[in-house]
Amino acid sequence: FCRTCRDQGMPIRHLDKVAEITDMLTKGALEGVTLFLEPLRELIELHGFPFVRERSFEALEFTKAQLSAISALSRAMEIEDVKIHREVAVAVSRFAIQANKGYSTNVQEKQLPFQIIAESE
């Protein structure tokens, strides 16, 4: 994902692919492939970044993608790795706040209180 997406938010249409790749890495990690752990942590972190809609109807259109992303994060919790668990907790918290705010593009609304959790580590 590009720097602009990290700073301004990724289009919500990418959420389905992020969830799909998260699932693939989770399955590999559960099968014992430890090389997948670091990329999985980074990908889980993406779930906590702002996802923004480009058109007003996208929030409803991508409800299935939102559910698959949350499911992918919950499956990642099956991995016995404290860092993965921490990343999932932060990502789910941020994800929930974004959903509650309606995926706003307002910069002030992107300042999430859970940034304190991530920054304190």
C-alpha cells in the first residue's frame, strides 16, 4: 500500500483483499511457517488504518468485506504469539471506531484514542 493510503486512508474497496491475504498468512502461520509472522503483524496493522469510502453507497456495499476483515482478525488470534494478539487488539479497536464514525475522511476524526496504545509500546 502506498504512503498516501497510509496517511489519508485506504479506499474501503481494498479491505476485502487485505482480509484475504491476512487469512492466507494466518493459515500458513498456524501450519508452523514462522516466516509468515512478521508480514502478518504488518498486515494486521493495516486493519487499524483508516479506510475511507470514495462514494456514499460504499459503506453498505462493503459490509461483507468488513465482516470478513473482522473474521480474519479473529482467526489470527488462534496463533500463539503475543505480538500478534496485541496487533489484533489495537486493529480491532481502531476498526470499530472507524466503523462507528462512518469511515469519515475528516482528519480530526482520524485521531483515534487508541493511538496511545500503539505508541506506548
